[in-house]
Amino acid sequence: MKTLESYLCGRFVAGTGDGETIVNPATEEPLARVSADGLDRAAALRFARERGGPALRALTFAERGALLKAACDAIVAHRNELLDLAVANGGNTRSDAKFDVDGATFTLSAYAELGAALGATKVIADGDSIPLARSPRFAGQHVRVPRQGVAVHVNAFNFPAWGLAEKAACALLAGVPVVTKPASSSALVAHRIVQILVEKQVLPEGALQLLCGGAGDLLEHLGPQDVVAFTGSAATGMKIRRLESVIRHSVRVNVEADSLNAAVLGPDVEPGTDTWDLFVKDVVRDMTQKAGQKCTAIRRVLVPLAQVDRVREELCDRLSGIVVGNPALDNVRMGPVATAQQLADVREGIDALARDGRLVYGVADLKPAGVPEGKGYFVAPVLIELEHGAEGRTVHEREVFGPCSTLVPYAGTAAEAAELVARGQGGLVSSVYSDDTAFVQDAVLGLAPYHGRLFLGSAKIAEHSPGPGTVLPLLVHGGPGRAGGGEELGGPRGLEFYTQRVALEGARPVLDRIAGRS
Ligand code: NAP
């Protein structure tokens, strides 16, 4: 069986030991083995700092942007192969796989364009020059320069392509080399992407390294110029924050963790209108796309009491049309969850949610299409409903990372919606569907402090919208509290994590020169 090698210190290298078997989650057929035992992670970090960092920092933003464009083109040239791998290893339908792989190239190309726009400079001016004395010659200027360490990227299993690319695009454009670590269970796509980039010699040596397998002692060797960007469970995020190396060296840590994203239907929205249809479509898409394993998926569906019956009816009707099975088949709309452990966690989570309310949609005897009897990590879509006013502790506190959402009736005021959503203690994205501007404004003021992004669905954007579940490179991704407190992407904002802001005081002509104004 194929062994996934890591790419460290300029060569592909296999770990020792038996490691872990990576399987197709629809058929449980083994695909590859992965082990990082015995690999010298400290040497990889040194290689990044000593070889990759100087090579990247020698380039301007425009030149680094050109590298991202070349990386994007190389991946696009292998798109079909990567989609096939994502279907086999990720349980993705072809449409799910495109969401991941095309999301990766879209993000790389957005940051390539940003590099071109920043131009032939190595320093980012942060604001205007600031007069510091009566004389106009003495001034202050904030600038941003690349950190001289390594960016360690630890990714979750659900977006092996996009997760790698969205983090690497920001770090590489900022001038910081990357060691990327995909989740072991779905590492095939990330591994192939790095192989492609190495084959095409797209990046300078040491700019991008890959660790396939467990993190081991990787993060214990971090130093004061290094950063860690982590996506995954809150529990692992907490472990990383507590590491001695992180605390001792004040290592910057960005955590993207759990999120109980909510969709709020406004009281003005009538069945059959564009806004209503957008809302129903987005809820069903988020429940079923990637089998609900999206950090941005709608978990809580807030519906005014007067509309609950109709919303339930429409959601159940649409969910009953979802064909669950082997995602390699064209007619299948939803594949399995990623691993046996995920299946156990999702089933247990659904039971816990159902104890808060009642199950209003589920399939008792699921027979996934095109799958050998008894094989695969399948779970049917599940809709649960709370009573109005019920405490719903699990609903508001536990992220069940699968095809499951809960209807939460509310009385129809923005204040009640905001109070219910805030019980999630911080999320990545929530959405408000309404054509009543006053309601939207009140809801935004209530929801905004708890989120990194708010999606405002209305009739005016219904035709153009990819929905709240799609992370866009020019908008920030992350959220406070439970969501990890992190922030990624957001166009130029995405570079901040990888750069050091420094305040310069001196003669204005010198500052202008450094800031690239003359
Ligand atoms: P996880 O178990 O925390 O694993 C995430 C990553 O961390 C994997 O690469 C894993 O490697 C690695 N890891 C595990 N223990 C580690 C340690 N002690 N030190 C360093 N790295 C370690 O999470 P998951 O089950 O893969 O992902 C599901 C969770 O991710 C969900 O809760 C979801 O909400 C969250 N998520 C959030 C976002 C976001 O953007 N906010 C996006 C996607 C997913 P191995 O695979 O080798 O164990």
C-alpha cells in the first residue's frame, strides 16, 4: 500500500513504524498509510527559518504574488486528479470536492492579485505619517515587516485543499515560510498538492514543507518569531495554547475552532418569496454539503413561532430528496462523514441534541446507495426541534459536526433572536434573512459582537449569493469565544498575523522612503 511521505528539509521522507491507515470513508477500503514517527521536526523548522524565510523575504510582494499565481496554476492543471482524490479520501461528492479544491485555487489567486496590487515593495505602510512635533519634519509612521520565523499550519480533516491554501497564501505573501500539517485521516489531497508544487518547482526551497502524520513534538520547538495557525477542535486548540514553548516565547497562535452558527428568519419573510427560498436552500445546503462537516454550517435555525410549521414541512420535504451514499455516484447528494470516530461522535451528538427537543426528521434504516452492505461511515440528515422557551443547553453549547441542525422557535423580535444566538458563546458566521431593514439593523447590532462574519440574506441578493457557508478570501474568517478567537483572510488583513507592526519615529523624508512613498 502507498505510504504518504512528508516533505521536509528539501526531500520526501517516510516516517518509521506502522502508522495509521487512511481509508475511503464510503467503502472503508484502505488507501494509504501515514506515519510521521522518527521525523526530525525541529530540523524542518530550522530549514524553514534558515532557507525558506530569507528566500521569501528577498522577494517583493509582487514577486511573492507571482509565486502564488504559479502555485494556483499548477493546482488547476491537476484539478480532476485532486477532485478524484477528495471523493475517495474525503467522502466528498464531486460538488463537495470542488468546494474544497476550487476554494483553494480561488484563495491563492485572490492573494496573488493582492501581491500584484501591493507592488514592488517589501514593507507595508500601516496608515499615514503622523506629525509628532511643531516641525513637520519630525514624524511617526507605522509599518509592517515579515516575521523572521516559520508559520506552522495545523489543519482539520474537512478541507484538506482549502485549509492548506488559505493559510499558506497569507503566510507566503507576507514572506513567511510554512510547515503545513493536514489532518492524518484526509491527508491525501494536501500531500498531492505539495507533490505537484515540488514537481513544478513553484516555490523557493524551504518555503513550504509538509508533515504527514501526527504533530509529535513539532510545536515544542517554536521560537519567538514563529506563529501557529490551527484549525480543529476547541480541545486541541486549548492544548496548543498551553504549550510551554508557546507561553515562554509569546508565540502568536490563531485558533479556528467550533462554532454553533445560526440562521435567523425575520418575521417579515413570507413563504414563497425569494428571501424565504434562499433561507430554506441555505439551511438544506449547509446540513448536507460535505455531510455537514463545515465549520461554517448552520447548526441552529431560528424561526418565528408563526412560521415554524411551514419551515419544518419544507425542510423535511427537501431533506427527504437527498440521496445518501457512495459519493462517487452521480445521483448521490451526500456522502459519509470522514472517519469511524466522526461517525461515533456525530451519532452521540445527535442523541444528546434530541434529548433537548424532539426529532422531526431522520431516517431510521438508512441504506446508502452504491455501498457494500454494512460498510461506510454514513449518517442520514437529522432535524431536531426545540420547544419555544426551552433551555436547549446542548443545542446552544455542543457543535455536532455532521448533517444535523436544530429548529429553534422564537417570538420574532430581534432582541430574542440575539439573546438565543449569543448562547452559542461566539461563532464564525451567522445569518439574518429579512427584507425589513429595521429588523436587520437591530439583529446585526445584537449579533455582531459574537461573530467574525454576518450574512444578510434578502431578496436583493438571493440570485447572487453563495450563502453563509462559503468563506471568501476578501472577508475575514474566524470568530470570538467558542470559535477560537482567531481571524484569518480578509484580504490584506490576513497578512497581519505574519508580520510585525513597528512604529518608526524620525525625519519624514526617511519615513516616506521606508514606507514606499518616495
Ligand atoms: P482535531 O482533532 O482537533 O484535529 C485538528 C488537527 O490538529 C489535525 O491536523 C490533528 O492531527 C491535529 N492535532 C491533534 N492533536 C494535536 C496536538 N496535540 N498538537 C498539535 N496538533 C494536533 O479536530 P478535527 O476533528 O480534525 O476537526 C474537527 C473540528 O474542527 C470541528 O470541531 C470543527 O468545528 C473544527 N473546524 C473549524 C474550522 C474553522 O475554520 N473554525 C474549520 C474546520 C473545522 P491528526 O489528524 O494527525 O490527529
